[in-house]
Amino acid sequence: MDTRRYCLTCDLKDDPQLIEEYKTYHKPGNVWPEITQSIKAAGVEDMQIFLSAHRMFMIIEVNDSFSFEQKSRMDNENQKVREWEEIMWQFQQALPWAREGEKWILMEQIFQLDAGES
């Protein structure tokens, strides 16, 4: 099965205390098991989130069964995911160019190092 990689970005509120609390929610063992189960059930093979100041960067590796539309439907139908997202929205803020209700924004890849280049 082939995998694809997507990179997304989102901001946290620029408040050191809120950022630390958000990081605590995401420490190993703190993410609710229903959330990680939902992510995997959608076809996400790997997910990593990085933080610089209050800007986040997420990399997801997905399998052939993944689609953003299906993931959105699954999330909307899952009470625990909706509850988690409501809690996370207390820490997150939309990017200035985000559409109404949009959190994580898909990033455009503009460069890839070619192994054959010197």
C-alpha cells in the first residue's frame, strides 16, 4: 500500500500558559485513545506535530484509504472527537487566511531536494 504525505499548519493562541497546557494534552499517553483510534481508522499511518512559538506544523502520512472528506465525516459522527476538538479550539486560533471554522490549513509543497542534484 502506497502512502502520501500532507503538511498542515495552524496557530495556537500566543499565550505561554495556554501553549504549555496544549503541549501537555499532546504528551505521550495524554491524547485520548478514542482520538488516536479515530486518526488511525481514517487511514493515517503516522502523524507528527511541531511547534515554533505559537505556529504549529503537522505532517501526516496516509494510506490509500485516506481522504480529507471522509476524515471530516468520521470526525463529525464521533462524539469524543467533537469533544476533543472543542477543547483544543480553546488553545488554537485560525490563521488570518483561513475560511470560517477552518483550523488546520493544507500547505503547498514548493521544493523537494532531488537526490541526484549536487
